[in-house]
Amino acid sequence: MSHKPAAQKLAKRLDNPFDRMNSSSTTLEQTRSQLPVRLLNGCGALLEKTRIPRPPVLALDLIETAMRRCGLSDFGRGDFTEALSRLLESCQRESRLNVIGRIALRADLLRTLCSRLFLERDRQLYAAIPRQEIREPLFIVGLPRSGTTLLHTLLAADPEHRVPLTWEVMTPSPPTSENEEQRIRRATQSCNCFNWLAPTFRHVHPLGAELPQECVSLMTPTFLSDQFDAMYYVPSYRGWFFRQDLLPAYKYHRRFLQHLQFRRRARRWVLKAPTHMFSLPTLLSVYPDALFVQAHRAPLEAMASVSSLITILRRVFSDAVDPFVVCREAIQYWSETLDRFLQERDRLEPRRICDLAYSEIRGDPIAAVRRIYDYFGWPLTRETEQRMRVVLANQPQDQHGFHRYNLSQFGVRAAESEKAFAPYSERFGLSRQLAGRAIEPAEGLVLK
């Protein structure tokens, strides 16, 4: 008896990535740090138990170290010491950082302080930086994991557009092309190091020195940023942060954009960060002519996906991450943020905000981009569209992984959680159904 039909059927199944990935473990289950990292963190944990506790790192100590390292002392306007102190205290008391986490936290905070010193020095050296005008910037918002990164990447391919790139956000000084290759190389090394620490992260979110960066990073020099909450479990800092007036952070966001625009300008900035929905009035007070694209996805799908991402990210820095807590916080934060944003966006003129469904973005990215251009009356040339198609076609092969997640991993009761998003789901006709297991191409990447 011939086995050819059965063999063909099996081959067909193996050729179908969605069938193949649906039968495998989730990305979170596959996530495990490299053996040398586990050994280092294990040794560190043992030492912590056998020696006198180290004194806490203080904000003033880091500030003095940064000033000595840079040979500068002017951080510019705005006090950030309370924010930095609260962040440090929360990280050291609540985050349960491992050795890698403690090293990374100190290095990241020092780099941020040094960037602030250099940004202020450059602003005084180059008189044209404060005169840079930011006109009609486009902000891509929506629930995280809703296709916003893909939209950002495609819109960045338009020569008329300007986006913050990872390398220039990491090392923005000097605001010229000086040492550009060296700065890109250092940023690439940092990205490679992180990919080594978290091998599965690239299947969840693309990371590269010359890729567009979320503009929430432009606020980090104020230490008023929920970027820290994504990396570390910092409930006390998180609670304090949500009660703050974020105007200083948005003013610094604009100063940072002026700095980057001095190096290279374009017709418009295209910026992306879902968390802008939390503070729309404050954003508009700094960018009164801003335009918006809001991406829409079934909320529980987005919550399962972003909870997987945050859990994987935090596990680089701590060996005690609770996925249940991550998802519970995500549902509470994003449901409240959406309710807040929907009230505020109704005050905008409809012409200023374009709505796109996640299914549109994933199904036909170029058509979704065309709709944005048509909505705002922008010309989309044949050359620009071709550039976008090249971006889609030339994604690195090793990043064509799948992000697999399972809602049950986060202890979510779907029926109960759906109620938190009911007004949003009803307004935009989003499905409330979510299969137990879901898969998606890495955010920002598409299958050929």
C-alpha cells in the first residue's frame, strides 16, 4: 500500500508554520537564559545570602559619577532627582534584581545621566538646536502589540519622514555625523548583548541599532517614563509615576527631538509609543498640531501578547518574575488608559486621527499605509511605496520567528477581563473571543 498521500499530508502540515507553531511550546516556555548567565546570577544569589548587605545606590552618587565621567555639571532645566531617587529605591527594594539586573540598572542610569549632560552641552554649543521647529508630528498609538511597530517601520522608509533611531537615542551627542559609524557599532554591540541575554526576545520584538525606536525613550532623561516599569517590577515607583504631571517629560521629549532634528531634518516626525494615550492633553500642550494613527486589536489578544513580552524582558534582570502580576497590571493599566484616551480623543477634530485595525495592518501592510496617506492627504509616490516593499522583503532571516503565547499562562479569566475593555471593544467592533493559544510573527516583521 502506498504511503504517498500520507507523506504529502505530513509535508503540507510541516510547511504550514501556523500548524507547526500551534503544536509547539510558547515563547515564554522556551525562554531561558544562557548557562553562563544562570551561573553568574546563581553565584550572585549565594553571595547575597552569605555576606553583609551592600549599601543602596543613591541618586546623588550616580549623579556625581556621571559628572566626573563626562567632565560636565549642567543637567539643564528641570529637577529629576526625586524621580531618580524613587526609581532607584523601588528597583533595589522591590525588583529582586539578579546580578545582571543590578549591573544593567546602574549602567543604564549612568548612560542616561551622561546623555542628559551632553544634550545640555550641545544645546549651548549649537544655537540652532533650540530654534528647531517640530511641525505636525504624527504619533502612532494604540494598545501595545497592535501592529504599531510595523507601521512605524514602514512609514520610516519614506524620505519625507524622520524617526528616532536606536543608535542616535542611545548616543545622541554630538548632534552631527561625527563618529556616526562608531556610535552605530556600539549600539549594535549593545543590541547583540541583549539578544544573547534573552535569545527569544527577537521573536517578540525587533531590536537593532538602525531600527526606529519608541519615542518614550526621549523622556527617560527626566526619569519620568514607564519604560522603567516595563523592564523592572517597580510598584511603588509605578504608583508615584501615575500621579505626576508629565509636562516636564513631554517638554524634554521636544528638546530631544530638536537635538535629533538638528543632525538630520525631514518634512515630519513619525513617532510611536502606546503610552501616549495616557497623557493626551499633556502631549497636545507641547505638540498642539499633532496628528495620530490609532491601531486597534482585540484587547485580550493584545494583553496576552504584551504580558509575554514584559515577562520575557523582566526575566533578563530578575529571577523572580510573576506572569500573573504582569498581566493583571497590564489589564488594569491599559483598560483605564483606553477609557481616558477615548474621552480625550473625542475633543480632537476627526481629520487629525486615523483608525486602523490590526487585521488590516497584518493582512496587507502596504494597503494600510496607503490608507494613512489618503486620510491625511499626503502624496505616496511609487518610489516610496517601493522602498516600503523592500523593507518588508529584506527582513533578516534569523528574525522570522514566531511569538507564541497562551492566555492561560497569565491566570486570566477572559469573561471577567473582557468587561474592563467593554466600552472600547463595543465602540470599535472588536471581537471579544480569544483562542487559548495564539501565535504571531515577530512584531514589526512579516512573513514572506
